[in-house]
Amino acid sequence: METLKEIRLDSLNTDEFIKEQSGHIAASVGSGLTINALSGGVDSAAVTMLGHIAIGARLKTYFIDNGLMRQDEPAKIVSLFKGLGVHVEIVDARDKFLNALSGIADPELKREAITQAFYKDVFGILVRDSSAKFLLQGTILTDIDETVAGIKRQHNVFQQLGIDTQKSFGYKILEPLVQLRKDSVRVLAKALGLPESIYSRPPFPGPALAARIIGEVTHEKLEVVRKATFILEQEFAEIKAFQYMAILHNDRVTGMRDGKRAFGQQIEIRCWDSIDAREAIPTDLPYGLLRKLADKITSEVPGVVSVTYNLATKPPSTIEAV
Ligand code: XMP
């Protein structure tokens, strides 16, 4: 396996990078079709633009609606890319993912179930039906580092784990961003003509809201964490932080609802300062902002009686809770 040479932000020449990587994509895929999944995050958005520069309409871009996304996300992203001249097709895979996750509480097994549902069930079929030979994806260096170090099995890392995607899924994977970390991807995304709402967007993990539910993922729990996430993102819109999230805990605690004791749900808020996600410290947030957020979540998300703010650093914590 070749060792990946990191391109640090201070030595990234975006014009050269775009030229080199789009040339590499075009040469690798030849005259055939390639597909990619756009999630709306900065990595997959940058890869989508790079692929379109490289091979134009021979890149088929899909938004996989796995039911684990934030509120209104599929429609928002498709419309944003339409404005950039990129057609994105939505694939409704909500039931497939929910079924794949049913009964699974272990974090690594959850990630594996998502990986299999995504790469085998959903993409395997798309590739077969479209006769594409390649999947273009936005894996970055941090995804690989942490998977190889055994910190977390990122859902999108294969080659470094010795997995032959051609054998396992029936197609090859191209990863033009593997030499970059998040800070460099943002600068690249801007150079690729993406709007600030994308290039400055806080990272969001591939396993999406499933990474923010402790224990089994169910439709009901997804609704709770999706609502809490929506409120959090509204309240924190002006906060300069690397990433923030709402996590739904599995344990319940006693609270009060409508004058009665209720064994309710708990939301944990995390908000991180970090450069590249390798290390992170909780953001020093104004108490008033946290209090307002807690009031909104407990009053607007049914069943939630407790809201906490995480104070532990990464390491030993990780950014996501699953
Ligand atoms: P952790 O939780 O490992 O997260 O400290 C580091 C960064 O990676 C994101 N993350 C993921 N991204 N697939 C992804 O594409 C994943 O499986 C995954 N897990 C974590 C996380 O949001 C953070 O920015």
C-alpha cells in the first residue's frame, strides 16, 4: 500500500490541485460512467465539483436519502447544486437503512450496517443499473488516519483496511481528497466555486444522525434527534466553532412534564473548537446561549427532560458519540 503524502494547507495550490486531480479522474475512468454520492457536506460537495470538471455529465451524482439526514436536507442540497449547474438525483433508501440498523446497539456494528447498506445494497444496485465502474468519494486523510489507528471505523475507508471494493461491492473507488484534511478541503471547495454555506459548513459524519443516537436507531429516536439538531443549528448559526451536535442518550432520567413525573429522554450538546478534528476542545460558550437552547429543546422536543453540555476534550473523547 502506498503511503499517502499529506498536502498541508500552506502548500496547497488549488489551481494545480484541481488540474491534477481532475486529470487523474478523467484518465482513470476513461470513456465510462462514474457515480458519486453527494451528502451536502464539504468533502462530498468538493468531490462532486471536481468530478464534474473532470468528466462532466459522465459523472452521475446521487443524493442517497438514508432517512438519517437533517431536516429538509435532500431538497435543500439538490436545489443548491441545481443552481451550480449540477443535476443531482435523490434515491429514497430510507427503509433500507432503517431495516439495516434495526436491533443494533453497538457503535461499530451500527457503522458497519450503514457501510454495508450504503456500499452494497444501495450503491451496488446503482452501479449495476448504470453500468458505472467507479465510485468517486470524498474520503479525507483524517478518515484514514483514525480508521487505521483503530480509533473509529470511518464508514468510507476500505483500501487501508485491505478491503478490495471491486470484490466486495463490484466497483472501484476513486478518492481525490485523500491527501487533504478538512481545512484544506474548505479552501479547495471555495476555489471550486462552491458557496460559503457549503465551504464553511461544519462537518457532518457519513453515518449522519445514526452517529448521534446512543443505542438502537429507530424512527422515533431519529425524529427526536432531528428536531433537537434543527433547534441547535438555528440557535448556534452565528457561533464560530468547528462542529456542534445534539446527541440522544439511551438512558432515561426522571423529569417533570405537565405537573407529573416523567421518565424522559436526555440530549447532550457538544460544540468543538478544532483545526482538523484530530484534537478538539469544547467551545467556551456563553451560559445564556446554552440556557436558551436547553429551554427550546425541552419545550419543543417531546419527551426530552434533560439537556447537558459536554466538557471533555478529544482525546480521550471523540467528536461524535458513536
Ligand atoms: P470523531 O468522532 O472520530 O470524528 O472524533 C472526527 C471527524 O470525523 C467525522 N466523522 C465521520 N465522518 N464518516 C465520516 O464521513 C464517519 O464514519 C465519521 N465518523 C466521524 C466527525 O463528524 C468529525 O468531524
